[in-house]
Amino acid sequence: MEREGDLWRLSLPSSGARRYADAQIDDTRGLPRRKHRWRPPLRLSLRARFSHSASELVGTAGFGFWNVPFGPGRAMLPALPRATWFFFGSPPHDVSLAAGVPGNGWKAACLDAGRPAALLWAPWAPLVVLMNQSEALYRRLWPHVQRALGVSEAVVPVDLKRWHHYALEWRPDGAKFRVDGRPVLDAPVAPRGPLGFVAWVDNQYAVATPRGRIGWGLLEIPEPQWLEIAELEIS
């Protein structure tokens, strides 16, 4: 990680898939989740670009707010995920929780799996997975589960190698995402605070689908890659 003025560069060297590699800035290190800093209402604004296009970037990357539900080197017990952020995942990453939205790529996204409405579905999870094997039942059932999980997602169709301005307005009753001033997602539900800020690029992938596919792994980085962030402001 390098910093020059208001410009941050989060860099990963080329590497194999045997070891986790991560370049990250955050304000959550050493803090229990209840002491994370950020609650709505607030606005995140920054400019960002990547070294590679969406078809070439490897692993996951992004910026925004989350509750650090798990991860390498974390001493806390795992928690149900909560996040509002811009998120990238390269294949085979596949977290397809929003009906009609790909499970990978560059997206704006909200999720709050700890909502009371979501917890009511927990005892029925095996049955939901079984029913989702049928396309017809999936189309009828999953939108209800998606709403309970507070899941909203939208693909962000931009050239990642070019500078873009990203803005996230996080409110108690939802969140609005804009890129270069244009709205890309208006989420009707947003996670509760407190959450921590994070910006990162790493070499992992995850799989979690309504039809029961679960997985995690590390990817080879064939050449150095980076995320640059400038004019970062949280107000």
C-alpha cells in the first residue's frame, strides 16, 4: 500500500494461489464490531480506477462499509454479513443473492443478513435450498428471501481502468449509489450500523448461491494489479 497526498495505491504483486494476498485500508483493526465507526446518515465520495479491466482483474476488490463478518487473521467470532459497498469479484466468484444480477463482476450492493426478517428464514434454509432446485419455485420463493436479507444489487457497467467518481449515500431507510453523478442503485433497505470502512484488492473468491453452492478459495495473480483511490471523503 502506497500513499501520496490524497492518492492511495493498493497493490498486489504477481503470486500463486497457495497464500492469501491482500492490500487494504480500513478503520476496523483491533476493534470489536460494536465499536465500528460509521452509522447512517452519511455520504462516501471518492475517485477510483483499477490496473485491469473487469475481464482481467483477479480476486475480489472494492470499497464501502461492512461489519467484518470473517476473514484471515480475525480474532472475533464469525457474524452474519452486513455491507453497503461497491464490490468486484472475478470468476469463479459467485455470490448470486439478487435475482437477475450476476454473481460476479463490478456491482453496487447492500446486504443485511442479520435483520430479524432474515433470521426468521434461517430454520427453513435447507428447505429453501431444496425448493430452489426448481426454476419455477426459485422464481416464486427467492424474491421473498432476498427482501428479508436486505439484498439489493446492480451491475456497474464502467471501464475499471478509467477514473470514475463513486458516491454512496447511506441512510437509515436505504442507500443510493451513483457513478459519475448517474444513479446506479437505489436500495430500499440498508444495513444497520455500526459498520467499518474498507477498501481492498485481494486474491480470493467465494461461492454462495440460493441453490446451495458454497465454496471459497484463492486465485493465482498472473501479473501485478492495483486499485487507486483519490479524494476519499466520508461526511
